Amino acid sequence: MTLSLKIASAIAVGILAVAGCGSEDSGTAVQDSPAATTSPAAPTTKSGGATRTSTTEAATGDSVERAVDKTGWYGGFKITVDDVTATPEGGTTTVDLELSYENLVGVKNTAPDTGYLEVDGGEVVEVTFGNPDIAGFGKGTGTATASLKRTDESADLEETLDSLVLVYGEPDSNTTRLPFAADAAVESLEPRGIPVGQTFSDKVQIELSKAFLWPSYQAGEQNKYELWTELSLTCTEECARFGYGVTIANFTLTAPNGKSIKADDRSPWATSSMSDISPVDHQWLVFVIDEPATGNYTFNLTMKAMSNQPEYAVDATTTIAL
């Protein structure tokens, strides 16, 4: 199972449910992470607060319900497993999940539906999700269900729940693991906000309002990260006479080691032109980087007037410190 941040077609995302807090004196916005800020190179683990609410069961029909209350991050969302219920039904056990979501990106998106259950660290069981579309930076709830084969009719449902982990991501990608056992820790990389908020350039006013760093969830990109940047472009009086074609090809990022990185096609960039009556308003760009090095990443925009206009180039840069 792979997760492409379905932002555009399947995000109908991403970055954090965070808004920049501007400083009138410095003009700098500091982004708050969705919870505690952690190093992107180390997993964030939470033991959760699972409790057992029922200890009786029969061969068919009686259920065991458990409050799990464990949180991880995946695919542009903060995901919490609230409760899980196991119900024996003849030769199977139905597992129902109640989930909460927080959309970390300012674009409407559907919560991830590519998770699966791992049983005793081996068997993989398909999960069917009933997930809602959630507004940008919004919250919502959803459900999921799976069916386990019962090889032992006397199997204890509490032990069955202890053996289950909700997993997002393939082995060759960054994964999130949400176990249902009370004493098992969550394995997940928490996105973090990057302090930004600068406005730069003269011919075009460019506002870099938000930046976030989180792991890539694409298959084959384990140990890769995505740097999300939100920006707005507004024509100044000097450039109001000209129109610009603005695509993700106009943006690059230079790492501290000098490597130039183009904005990735997974960016939910929905603008193709800019003019005095058509500004670029809070659009997101995604740059895929190696495990982030400490230092300044140079953000660069280069563009020219559209083909039917006189030559009028914009070349502007600013930095993002990781």
C-alpha cells in the first residue's frame, strides 16, 4: 500500500493544523507544531491509554470494547484510534475502529484509507475505511472495519486486541504503527513547524507564510522528508502591467550542501498565472529532501513575463533554517 498525499486529486492536503503567529515588530511568524515539536530523525512514541471495558464474551455475538486513545501522523493527518471493538461472529471476529482526524493542511482532503491491520507482527488483514472529507485545518471522525479468521473458538478477545496494530505505509516507506495493546508504544514521525513569515522581492511581493517538515509517505522514500511551504504572490505597482505564468517549475530549493531541488509534482499547486487582478493566494509547494541537514535552505523563485508581454523578469530568494 502506498500513500501519495492525495492533495490535488485525492486530497480533494499536505500541512499542520497550525497557523503562524505573526510578530508586528519582526514580521516573522513562528509555526506551532501539532503537539510537542520533535526531531524529524527520531520516531515519536506514545504509550497511549488503552483500557479494557469488557471481559465477557461468548462464541458469537458478545463484544469486547476497548478505549485505545493513541495518536500518530500520516499522509497529512493527525490520526487517533479512539476505540476498538472485537465481536465474534461464527468463524470470524469483526474488528470495528472509531477514529479521529485532524487535517494538517489548509486544503480539503480525505483522511487516509490505506491502513491495514497487522496480527502478531506477521499476518496482514485488509481494513475498510469510512472516512470523511475534512476541510483544511479541520477535524472529523471516521470508522474502519476488518474481519479476522478465528482458528480457536475459545480465543480470548482481549488477547486478540492486544495482538493488533493499525499500520500505514509499506516497509520501504516511512510507516506509522498504532498498536491496540495498552503497553505498546506508537511508532510515528511527528511533523514540525518551521519558523518563517518573511516577505521578499520587489517587483512581486512574495510572502512565505508557513513551512512544515514531515516524512515522505511515498513508496520507496524511506528516510526521505517533505518540506511543505505555503506562499502568496502579489503584483506590485511596478509589475501590474504584466502577466506571469507561474508553475511549480519556477521554484527551487537549494540545500546547505549546494544541491538544487525542484518543487515536486505532488505539490497541490493550483495556479497557472498571476496578474494584478489574479494574485497567488496561499498555495502549497512540496520539496522532497534527504534526511534534513541543519542549516539554511535557500528558497528561490525565477519567472518571466508571459510570452505576449515585454521582458520582465523576477528573480528572488529567501532562506528557511532547518
